[in-house]
Amino acid sequence: MNKTAKRGADSKVKVILPGSTIGILGGGQLGRMMAHAGSAMGYRFVTLDPTADAPCGQVAEQIVADYDNREAARELAKRADVITYEFENVDADVAAMLMKESYVPQGSELLYTTQHRLREKRAIEAAGVQVAPYSEIRSADELRSAVARFGLPCVLKTATGGYDGKGQWVIRSEAEIDEAFETLSRARTELVLERFIRFDKELSVIAARNPQGEIRTFPASENVHVENILHLSIVPARIEESVQSEARRLAARIAEGLGVVGLVAVELFLTAEGELFVNELAPRPHNSGHYTMEACRTSQFEQHVRAICGLPLGDTSLLTPVVMVNVLGEHVEPLLERMAEADQAAQRLEVAPKVHMYGKHEAKDKRKMGHVNVLAADVDTALDWISETNIWRV
């Protein structure tokens, strides 16, 4: 049943009340966790994904079709009162069609911006926030000139596509320039060269904004990557309070400047000198925000539902220190074996490991299969439990 209402004098802002149906483009784990959070609030869900019995499809209705299937997208719009997405690479034509034929409060402009690194960097700069120095690259000669300006090492990236370290090349010597350009040029998209930021820590902040303009940010997480895949998110981040406040301020500024509706994840580099540079954005729930599921008064997934439905945003206060550790394919078997027995280390250290598995059918190495939120009196104790399990050998 459609529970759409209007709020206040602004008749353009829809409030989508519980009892309504939320459509999700994409049926992966982010959609699954969104559906879990929204179902508890009374919403129904339908997802569109080409893989039968996708993670989100296990907890919601699923339309099995390719993302560029316009008729399937129309069917999604027919069944849903509001549409959102759980990944950035939504087909542009389908997104434009849905904007005309249904209610997509996030719009297509933010997608258009964040799907392309050059557009994204320019938008961040327009919001008054610092990014690493960069240059558009159209030829090997331009690359050589930019490398000479920035110095070595520096990072060559494709403007579109790429995640978990894919679509980029850290150039460490002049001998690599031609090969790096030739290799990444095969992606048939623009290239961008970035100055290598010698950072002390990687941070991220999840910011939420609803159509009425209310903004809330979650505590910054300190992120540790292994082989370009997020391994740990440590909260509270081990940084000065002034850095915490500034990171959250920058995230809120980006959410306002880009007119975000829903969530935006702002990834940052913190240098030893205390400078913050924005690395990239993700206009959706984010892996580094999974810690919020047990550790905050409102999870990132509930917050996203609140934002796209035009509800007041929830309290983002941190309830407990936490470390989120990703479960990749190679970690699944040892983790499940450990779950079958009494966890003496958890009892001794007085930590609470909260396991979330995504329902993916095949556990492949380096594939994200789940995560564990380790709640503890302090982050060092949570890290001790992760180390003692010997599941995550790095």
C-alpha cells in the first residue's frame, strides 16, 4: 500500500511512509542490509538484479534482468513508491528514464558526477574541499609532462570503472610510463594522473542528507586496506578530535555542495602534517560504514532509508568502540568453524563479535562474503580478538 505523504509548505518534497515499497537497483549485499533495516521500519522492498537469488533477492522481491533492460526497470518503477540504488554504475539511459517515470530522490546528477573521476574531483573542488593535485591525461606525452610536474611516485587512474584497486597504476619509475599509459588506455576512457599523497591514515566519513536539507554525519572510521581491499574499519579513529571534527565538516560540506539525497561516503587521506585530502566519493551505503550496524544509534542503512523517504534523520552517536573486519572468500571456512564452538577469546577479552554474512553462493578468494563487527571496551581489545582468531592472516 502506498503511504506517500507531503510535508510542510514544500509540496515538492515527498515523505514516503512505512508500508510503502522501496525499489533498489542492484541486488548485492548493500541492498540486502538496506532491506533488513527498512523492513524493521515497515517498508517492503523489490530489487532488480541479473543474478537469480541475489543477496538482496533473498530478503526482498526480485526482478531478474540486466540493468540496461528498460522494461524490467519500468516493472521496478511500477512496483515501487521510491527507487534507490546500491552501486554507482547504473545504466545512464535507465537512470534517465526512471527519473521521468518514477520517484528517484537521489536524482541522476550525483551519479553522473561520481561515475567519472574528473567530474568528481571538479565537483569536490567546487564545494571548497581539497583533493590531491591531478591532471587529465590524453597522451603518453601528456603523462610524461605531468609525471615531471608531480614527481614520482604518482598514480594513473581510469576516469570510469575501477574499484578495490582496479583501473589504476602506481608509477614508480619513468620506465613504467609508456606501459602504464598503454595498459590503462585499453579501458577506452579518459585517464587522470594524481600526485601520490604520502598519508599517515586513510579515513572515511558517511554523510546523510534528506530532501529537506537536513544533514548528519557518522563518526570517521580509520581504514586499513590489504591488497587494495578494505580490511579493517576502526572506530573511533585514532586521530585528534580536531581532525575528527574537520573530517565530518568536510563530508557535510560535500553533501550540501553536491545536493546529496541519501548517503555519500567521503574517503580521505590524512597526512603526517594533519592535512586532509578527499580521495573519492561513493553515493550510497559504504563498506567502511558497516560498523554503524551495531555501534551507532542509527545504522547507515536505516539512515539511507530515512533520507530517501524524506523522514527526519536519525541520531548518529557512537554507542561503543568497534572494529569492522571484512570476511573475504578465504576467511569463510575458518570463521564458520569458529562460530560452531565456544569463543573463549571473546569471553576472556569481553568482546562481542557480530557476524554478518551476505548470502553469496560461491566463496572466492578476495570476494567480499561478509563482515564482523567486533564490539569492545576499546579498539585495541577488538584488534586483539581479530589477531587471536588467526582467521585474518595478513
